[in-house]
Amino acid sequence: MKPSIELFKLIKSLTKSEKRFFKLSSSLQSGEKNYLKIFDAIEKQDEYDEDELKREFKGETFVKHLPSEKNHLYKLILKSLRSFYSEQSVSSSLKQEIKNVEILYNKALYKECEKFVMRAKDTARKYEKFYYWFELISWEKLLMESAFEQGVFSDDLDALIEEEEMVIAKLRNLAEYTVIYSKINLIFRSGGFTRNEAEREKVQEIADYHLIKGKNTAISTKAASICYYIKGLCAATNRNYEDSFQFFNRTKEILDNNPAIKLDSTSRYVMTLFHLLRCYIDDLQFEKARDLIAEIRDLATKKGFNSIDLSVRIFGNSYIQELSLYHKEGEFKKSLDLIPIIESNQIAFEGKLSKEIDILLAYNIAYSYFGVGEYKKALHYLNEVLNDNEQNLRQDVYSFSRLFNLIIHFELENYDFLEYIIKSTNRYLNKQERDYQIEFVFIKYLRKLAKIQSGVQQMEIYESLFAELQPLLDDHNERVVLEYFNVEAWVQSKLKKTTFENAIRSQYSKTN
């Protein structure tokens, strides 16, 4: 059986400060510390090698029960991390305060206990931690009962009950918004955009839900931020970037105006900025997009935003969007300059990047190489997407990768192989629940182009293809293909005998 590498991953994820804290905490303990020997040995490894560990500690008694020693070390590291971050997270701080409340109450130190309850309640109220707030009210009621037993009846029980009902209402309200968010997020993460009428109806059903459509339905700041975030996602899945911008901008305003809630909702805040960035790029506001990318990357150094999780999100999404920005401008050579930076960060964040980020980076790097005519390199990166087994995630990217794959093989003049993959692509598309016609039209003409080597005849096919594409590209739903591959510019490059890069630049210049 292959040895477990969870401990190796945990040790490798530790920062210098976390390691220092762990070593310091361990030094305060007495007795034999075999776990520190294991820690130091694993820390030196580039890849986990349990046989090497056993050789290093040959003759040591503890090596006979290495799995239990590793498990003990794993738990000790987690305990150390809990202590290290106990004051850095609002939830962790409140958990500690509630433990203090319980200890003081059990020792019948009621006055001291009450001080802790009141202080913790202020924190829970400030950060809208309704679950903890509700639990603290329960302790407050117990303290009230103790006071009654002492003949003290000054506290207002009715006011406390009213407060409890208010907290429960806000907790339920927030929970319901969280459920709605999960539904729209599932659609967005699985498909990127709505692909057919059935999916558009699902999104519309969410958008029309009374808590989303109604006014003043969110009864807390957190709920309001989620409400507008959901509205933004609904608009984004339908590629309605004008409304999407308005809703995400409102989400940002709510969080900016409530610093405590913003600090407790850092992930949502960062993703809100990325959605706004996407809107800027779609609207060709490239300078604003560049400024926002810089602002987002700067966040990674700020308190509350400097966790590994957020650093990974900021790295992955900011470079995906920056590549997309250069592609929209037709600046493919500039996008190539980002690839070494991206790949060095991928190594640094190995094992921490989400599958979605990996897929989108690979696709966009493939597009960068295609844009400068390096088709073999483009194919190499695109194959990373096509060969990925997790095809339920971002099916939009995987589907349009199939079309992109055909175009790359056409450019490589792999005409015999092209005929084979055209058939498999058609079979794949026929099985998908999507109502786009542009893919089938494009494939139909690619098949014709692959069979004809005459320049004059090919030019006639390009002209027919362009004529058939135009009415389709006037359709909002069909234009989704341009989010992944600019088919219009590619055909124009053939008709005008120019580069794909120049054709996109020409499109951009006409819109300004």
C-alpha cells in the first residue's frame, strides 16, 4: 500500500512563521520528542519517501510504529496552527471566548462570565456571526436563571427573547441566501454560461426567487452582499455584463462600507473584483482592467487577504484574466511574456491550485501560442485540457476546446487526422445539451477546407463561411464562442491574408 502523503503536504504548506511557532511550542514540552525528528526529516524532502525515513531512523524504537508517530505529529501541527491563528480569525476568537464562558460558568464565577458574554456578543454582532451570537444568548439566559436564584430580577427577559428571535430570523435569512448561492454557483462552475433554454430557465427561476427579486428581503449586511452577488452571477451566466457589472459593483460597495464584514468575507470580496474585471474586459475598458488587476494583486499583501487560499485564487484568476485581456487586444506576444511567471507560480503552488484554474490557465496559454502562430505549442497545452478526466467541471471550456483543437490541426495541415477528429467532435457535440449552431457550421466548412488545397477555391469557402457566420454572431447566445475563440477574426485573417493577431487588432480599432 502506498504511504499516505497528507503529513508531507501539511508540513510543506507551513510558512516560516508557522514552523517557528510549532518549534517554539514543542520546546516548551518535556520528554522525548520523536515527532520533531520526523518533522525535520520530512521538511528536508522534496518528495515524500517513507523508505528514506525508515532508513534514516533505523535502530530507533519509534520507527516500528511510524504510522502512529506520523498521526501524532499531524495532530500536533494542527493544534499548533489552531493556537497560531486563534486571534487572527473572528470565528476562532469567538470559539475561544465561548470556551472561557463555559469554564467561568462551571466555576460559578457568574459576574466574570457575564463580562465575557457581553464582550463576545459585541464581536458577534459586529461581524454578523449569528450562530455564535445565538449561542451567547443561550449563555446569557443561563446567567439570568442564576441571577433569579439569587433574587436578582433586574434583567429584561422579554428584551432578550426579542433579541434571540431577531438573531434566529437573520440566521435563517442568511442560510436561505447561502442555499440559493450554491444553486447558481453550481451552474456557473459546471458550464460557465447557460448552454440551452433549460439552463436559462433555471437561472431565471433563481433570479425571480422572492429573496432575490424582492426589495429589502436581505435583513443583514452579509445577506445583502450575497443577494447582489447572486444577482451578478445570474447576469454573468447569461453574459449580460452590463447588469452583472451593476450587481457586482453593488456587492463591492456593501463590503467596502462595512469593513468588519468585508474582513470576514475576503473570498467573496476577491471574487467580486474578478467578476468586475471580466466586465471591464468584455466592455473593452482595458486600462481600467489593468488597474483592477494591480489592485487585486496588491490585496494579497493586506491583512485578512494574505492566506494561502486567497493567494492561490489571486494568482490563478488574475493571470487568467490578464491573458484574456491581451487576447482581446490582439497582443499575443505580450501574453507570452506572462507564461514563465505563470509556470513558476504553478510550481510554487503545486497541489494547491484548483482544477478549474489549471484548466483555464492551460486553455489561455494554448490560445496565446496560437495567436503568434506557434501551433504545436498551442496543441501541447490544449491537450492538457482535452485529456483531463474531470469533464463535469467547466464543460464550456472543454466543449470549445474541441472546436479549437480542429482549428489547430487545420493550421498544422493534419488533414487526414482532421477528418477523423471532426467525426468524433460531431459525435460529442450531438450528445451535449446545448443549442449553439455556430460550432456545426464551422465544422462543416472546416471539413470542406481540409479537402481542397486550391487557394482560389479555399477563398470561396472562407467567403461562404463568413457570410453564414454573420447572422449567427448577431445572436446573443451564439456569440458565446467569441469568449473562447475569435472565429470571426480567424476567418477575416484568411480573407485578408493577414495574421490572426492583426485581424483582432483591426476589430478592436474599429470599436474605438
